[in-house]
Amino acid sequence: MVYKNMTKKITWLHLSDLHIGQSGQWLWPNFKSIFMTDMLRLAKEDGPIDLVIFSGDLTQKGETSEFDNLTAELKFVWEKLKSIDQNPYLFIVPGNHDLQRPVASDARVKLIKQWGADPDIQKEFWGDASNQYLDVVNSAFKNYSSWVETLKKSEIRLAANNFGIIPGDGAGCIEINGIKVGLIGLNSSFLQLGNENYEGKLSLDVRQINAITGNDPSGWCQQNDINFLVTHHPTSWLSVDSLQHYKAEIYPSGRFTAHLCGHMHNAEMYTTSKGGDGGRKHYQSTSLFGMEFLGDGSTTRVHGYSIGSIFLDENGIGSWKLWPRKALLNKSSGDRRIVPDHENFHIVPGKEYIEEQLHRANALSSQIVVAAQKIDLAAKVEETNQNWNNALDGTKFLLHSQSHHSDVRLLQQQSFLEGIRKNKMIWVCSDWSLGRDGFIWSSLFRNGIGEHPVYRINLGNYTLRDEFISGFSSEVGCSFPEYCKALTNIGPAILIFEESPVTTGEEKTEYIEQDVENLASMVMDFCPETIVVMLARTTPKKHKAAIVRLEPLDEVDTKTYLSKHPNATQDLLSAKAVSEIFRFTDGFPGKIDRALKKLRVVGLDELGPQSTSEIVSIENSSEDVPMSLVLAVKELAESTDLNMKRSYLLLTVLAILPNGETLQRLKRIKPDAPIYPLHAEELLERDLIRANASASLIGSQSGGGSSIKLLVAPTPVRDYILKKMSTTEIENIVGKALSLYFGDDWETGSPSLKKINGNSFSDDANLLHNPHFLITQLLCSSTTWSNPRFASIAIQLCKTYCAIIGSKNYRLTVTACRDFIRMIPESGFEADVDTINLILAGCLRMMGQHDEAKELIIRLIDIPRSNSARASLLLDYALCLQSLGDVKASEVASEIIKIFPGTATAAHAQAIILEMQIGVDNSRKLIKLESETRKKNYVTVANNLTLSRVAKSNDADESLAALKQVYSTAIANTDRYTAARATVKMAELYIRSGNEIIGEDLNRLIDAYQYFYGERFKSLFTSAHKSLWTIFQQRDEPRNLLSLFRHSSFIWRLQGDEFNEKKYVDILMGASRHLLNTDIRTADQNTGYFLLRATSLIVK
């Protein structure tokens, strides 16, 4: 590009996200030296620098001391620039770290958080120069505003001379080398008053720009040659409504030369335009020194800046040059240096900059119109455009705004962005109902290309590329080359290949997915601004493009999804509600969407469980059933081949078992048609099932044994199979499956949970979950309640199941009891419901839900029942009251002793009375009671007394011996809860005394952690975590620390315990800093999760 006729020039330095005051600031002096050397070189070669633009996050916490240090840093930069005869202006806006966050409990702050939902708040905010909400914002930015006033008195020239309603809003006009430059700065952080994620929730308002341009932003901008809009946040952080407002009122096409921002800590530049309008150019700066590592994990610390220049001739025609700079670490030498950012920009070969023509609507539009009139080209162009639009109309696809997808699947979103950045095409593999469209929308929006038009071509019947191209016109209405020409005319666009075929089965010499990629390459060669997204249900085996595989959301991501969903009310964000919705939907976004619609007319208690009949009756989601699934199932179902028939039998059985099952257990489900590995292999090859290894949350230290393989049909496959099966077929398989778990005698009213080898019940997870689902199928059947015998069998299954697992898994028992009670008819089964309610009350108490347990017990207490049942109920009542600190606990305990003297229940009641006596030292009496209960073999009472005593003891050796006795007796009594408590206490004693925990002791502690993890016992879980963390830290086992962090983080996030999560992030970052060198795209699951959470907790 020739610049000899460009007589005018302005050069600026763009900085962002310095974060003065953040942890790790000791690293700044080294990087400052590198930065200053590089910046001053460019300033000499390509300057002079006329203007410095700083787009926010100047400090870390907005403290006065941080702003003082910032002033010193800026003065240092200016002194160096003045030493080479350069004295630029400074233009600044604040970021979300440049304020002091108000107290979260402030009612005004809580109301401001309802900004998008309550127009009255916005009306009051903008309606008066002094109001309660604006006072909060002014107070938050008080230190920033004071600093600006101080800066005005310094030798640094500020470009802004007109300030607005909100602190940080400012405007200024300066003239450089004959170029009039308009600068508009808007505070995009004024709503970000808390620590939560605000992406998609922020706002910019036209009243901000009006206040600093004399209520005439268009006229104000037209008086300048170029205009810059500066904010801290990119537009992706605006709410959907605010983004539309921004486009229409703040940055209509062509108003600004560019919008400059920061915040995201990585650089990118893009221009959007439609129909030949003036367009919108956006430039997002790299952080100068804002973070230790990028959220996308591409390197440890990505730091940089940019320098830009605009050249204008006498007619106002211009060119734009940009030097994007990025700091890289030389892994061989260990040196850090700043280089051109080749990763994110197409640098001119042999140069350090990018260059392009400056699109200035005011200067150029009239010339274009005149030229068009002279050659009368307009009509011809319009006709051609119409033809192109007609060619594309049939494939136009509307990706609706779905902001509730924005904060889930962040790692997959990053992989999507990296994939299209590298190859401009990507595979997205997903079953239906997984929220595929929402994922694509959020990924595109996050990358700033969410406004690109989207088109979709179905490849469901694709076999050969030549056949596809030759038959294209009959499907779309134009030839494939004509279609590509139309795409080229549109400019930047997204083309989706729906139902892209993928090779299944054994190894082949040719793979159809490679042919699909070649087709995508043809499109991109012809349409260089088009991105191709290939959608498939099955993962490609041979491919060049990156693959993103969508899985159901976990419970934490379900909570996040609900928190941003427009149909989710506040009451659905409680831990109980989230857990129930997750259980009902399996974490499938499509099912969550449908559940939220259902919850508009029913209560949460009416939501589940989901029966096979309900699955069959539900309409498909907006994403149609993939043709690949339809054909794969059809071939199996209609085959006459014996092995194919048995594969289909296995598939129908797995459709009934939501948690999957081992092949060994299912082998003889139909005695005359045994199922063998080859039948499961056929389903695996067709991607109809998965073989999941049942593994511990944290690896056992024994090093032996092999994991169990569970065959699982993914939920969409299960749903589709159930829709194809008749009611009779479903009931037949449910009956056979019940025999697997309850034995062949379940139909005679004598059920008993069985292990795989026929022995009694164990802690096998499938024995816990699958029988629950199967029983609900019986309870949902109208046949069950029309026949007294069938009803009696179903009720007996309910009571047997709840009674057995009630001592094993309290959390699951609570869920099962509630489900069964809800489904059993109110009339005629009162005694049976009462039995289940007794179990429910005990489990609620064990789960710490004392108020609910107390309320239920009060309802049950006057119902006549056996002595043993009444004793158990009264003891649960007394223990509830004791946990609630209610003195009535002693009264109930005294009643127990009176009614049931000489029993274990009475002994437990005596312990309650002694423990409830405030200000009285009953330690000797408690020790005596502990000894007596031990002699009488009242194991549970004795163990509880021992645990209470040990907690107050200073005798480590005696305590350890006592805890070992508790553990051994609890195991013998099948009391896993008490055994786990004793295990954690022993671990704490070992650690305090400096003894190493190895072998069986360590495996027991891991088992205890896993138990408390599943049961969600908060304090006990945290204690187990703390002990394991100490052990793995002492043994320098970062892999186990990362695994432990991932699983503990899951529970803490569900409980809203950000403190513990942040605490262990800091510990890991301090002890294992090499983790920060990991590329998140190739990291293992635990490391990738840690990097994402660390970014979320520390950076933003």
C-alpha cells in the first residue's frame, strides 16, 4: 500500500488491563523493561506517538494506593517518551477492577442487579442527576474519580475535557498534524458491582454519550476526521437488549472509526457490515500485565499492547496500520520477548504490522454514489444481489439468541474458537437435546461473529461428493457453484453442514468424513470469509479439522445454565431445586428447557420422576432425530440375523436401565438368547452405547484390580428406542430387569436386593439407581393399581428398597421415598406410606435437614405403631431437636427412657440428656455411659459417644485406639457413616502427630471422602478433603491434587462455597506453578478444569 500521497498522520498507543496491585505484581518490573524497550523502538521508527488510549482495569481493587502507584508508572512512561521528544495525550476509561465493590447486602446493590428485569430501576437511575442508585455507582468509583482530578494537575495532558453522568464517561477533541480526532469514552463497568460473572448482563446507554456530546453525538462526530469509541468491555458483555441499543443509538454503522476495548486479555480485530453500510470496526487489546495466564490456556502469561497509525490524504481518503504486539516465552532460552502477534493477525510478510484501507463512511459514501450514477451500475448490482439472496434463502438458518448457554461448556467453547481460528472449519458432535444450537450461538457470539448470517445444508443423504454436487440444484434451487458465489457476495458467513456422515464399523480404506472435509475446503476456497461447521452425531475417525464433543451438563453447569435462563425463576436456583431438575433432565439443555416450561404450570414436586410412558409422549425437541441414529436403529430392529437381533435386544434392555449395566449381569436376561461381547461391540461400533469404566473419584493406592465396564445407552438413544417400543415390550423388559436386582421371587411378594453373583446387597451403584427407576415404572402403570395383587407387589418393592438403602445412602433414599410417596394413591395405602415416611424422616435427619424432618415426625408421632417403630421415631425426634438446640430434646429423651427402659434407644436418649445440660460437666457420666453401652453391645450409641469424647481429648494415642475400635465395630455393623467419620478423625490425628498415612489407611480415607462426596455432608466432606489434600501435598502428587480439587470444587460450587474453592486455587498456583504452562486445549480433564476455575475465580 502506497503512503506517499498521505500527508496527514496520527499514531496512538493502546494499552489495557495493567491491574496495578494484583498478586504477582513483583513480576511487573521485568516485563516493564521488555515493554518499554519494544515500545520506544517502535515509537522512534513509526511514531511519534501522539495519543495513549488506556481501556480500563488500570488497577486491581480500585484502592487509593494502587492509583498512586499507577500515577508513578504513567509518569515513568511519559518521561521516557519525552526523552525522545514525544509528549502524547492520555485518554482513559475505567474497568471493572477500577472500582471498590459495595457491600453485597446493600439493598440498592441488590436492586441494581435487577437492572435488566426492572425498567423502573433504569428510569430512576437516568431520570435524576442525584438518586440512590447513582450514589452507589459514584461511591464505587470515588477513588477513580479522585485520581482523575489529581491527574489533571500533572504534566500528563488529558484528551478528555467533557465529563458525563457516570464516573469515567468522557469526551475530547484534539487535533494532530491537521487531523481532528474525536474521543468518546464510556464506562461499561458501572453495573459490575459484584464478584459474579456479568458476561451478557452489562449495559451502555445513549444517555451516556448524549451527556458528553451536547445531546448531538452524530453532529459531534461529523466535525472530526476520525472518531474512536473506547470502553473497557467488548460488546459480548452487553445484554441482548443493550447490544441492540448499542448498535442503533451509540454505534450506528459508520459513526466511529473504531471501537477500542480490553477486558478479555487477548487481542482480536474484526469489522462487521451489511448491505454496503459504513460498518463497525472493533479492536480488542491484549492485556498489558493483567493476569498470570489466559483463560483459554494457550500460554502461561499473554501480555502485550498495540500501536496504530492512520494516514489521510487531502481528500480524507485514509489507510490504517496496526502493530499488534505480544509477549512470548522462548522455551529453549527461557527469555521473554515481545513480537508481532502472528497468532491473531495476518501480519504483512516481512513487516511487523497489518494494514488495510480505512473505511470512513462520511468521506467515501458520496464518491461511491456518484460513481455508481455515472455508469448506471446500481440497478444491475441490485438485480444481482436479489438473485444471490434468492439462492441463499432456502438455506437461511436463524440461530436464536441463547445467552443461558454462554457460561457453560467453556472449555468446549474455547476449543470451538481455536478450531475455526486455525482451520475455519470444525466438527461438532452431539446427540439431539444437548443444546447444540445454543452452544454454536454462544461460541460464535463469544468470538464476536455472532452477527454473521448463518446458512444450513443437510447432508443426511450424502454418500459421494460428486452425487451431492450434481443433485444440489434439485434440493436448493441453484447449482452448487452458484450457491458458493452467493455466499461470497454475502461476505463473512457461517455455513452449517447438518447431519454430516461419519464412517462407522471396522477400519476402512476410505472414510466419508474426509470427503465431507474436502467439500468444506472447496467452499472455503471459493468463499474465504465463510466458516464451515460440520454437525454429526458420531465422532469422526479420520479428520483434519478439530472436534468438539458435547456431553450433558453436570449438576454445577445445570445450576449455571438455570441462573441465566429467562424462564428460570429465583426459587428454581436453590440447591434442592437444581438437584431435582438435574435428576429429571440428566443435564440435557433441551430437556431443561422443556422442564422449565412444565414448571410454569406444575410444582417442583410434580416434575419427576420421568416414566417411560412420559418419555414416549414427549414431543421431540427443535433438533430433529439425526438420520444416522434412525438408520442405525432401523437396520438392527429389522434384521433377520441372529446376532443383530441380540444386539437390538441388548439395546432395548439398556433403554430401560438409565444407569447402564455390566454385560455379565445382562448376559442371561433372556435365557434362550444369551448376550455376548460381540453383541455389545456391534452397538459400540454404531455409536449406540458407550462402555464406561466405573472408577473411583480419586485413584486407590493399592494399584491392583481392574475397573468394571458399564454399558450405557446415551439418553437421546434411550428416548428414541423407548418411543419405538410398545407398552407391552417395555413392561416385559421391566419385569425381567426387576428379576436381575430383586430375584425371581419379587413377583410373589418376597423381594431382596441381590448382587451379581446372587449374594446379598452391596454398595454397587447400579443396585442403588436402576431399581429405583424400575420401581417407578411399576408405580406409573395403571395396571399396577387396577389389580390388588400387583399393587401389593409394587408396594412391597418400595418398602424393601427404601429399608435396605436407608442405611446405605441417605441422599438417594430421601429421593426414592419422596418419589414413591408421590406416586402411591392417597387412599387405601395409608399404612404403607406411613412406613416409607418413617424411613424418610430418619434419612432427612441424617442429611442435616432437621426442620423438615421435625415437621414430618410431628405429623407421624400420634399414629399407632409397634414399640420398635415408635422408639425409633421418638429418638429421631429427640436428635432433631438436639441439633436445632431445642431444650425440648431432653423432654422427649426422658419420655423414651420411661417407655423403653433398658434398651439401646434409652441409652441414646440418656446421652442426649447429658449432652443437653448446659454449664454442667457431665464428662465422667458420659464416659461411664460409653463403657456401659459398649458392654451391652449397643454399638451405634457407644460409637457416637466415643466420637464425641475423642473430639475433646488431648491424648492422641488413646484417641487413636478408640477410633480404631469405632471403625471396626461400625464396619461390622454395616454403619458406613460412622466408619467414615472415624476414618477422617484418625487421619487428622495421624497428620497432627506427623505420621505418614499409607496403604489401607489411605484407601479408607479415600473411601470416606467419596462417601461424603455422594452424601453431600458439608463439614465432614470438607474435613476429608483437607486431610487428603495435606497427604497428597506432602507426597508431592500434583495429579491427585488436581483430581481432588476438581471433585471438591464441584461440591463447593453447588453449595455456593467460593471461599474454599478460591483458597485451594491459590495453594495450587503457589505450589505447582508449572501447571500454568499447560495448554488447556490438550490438558487432561483435571488440569483443564483447574485452569478454567482459576481464571474464573482470580482474573474476573
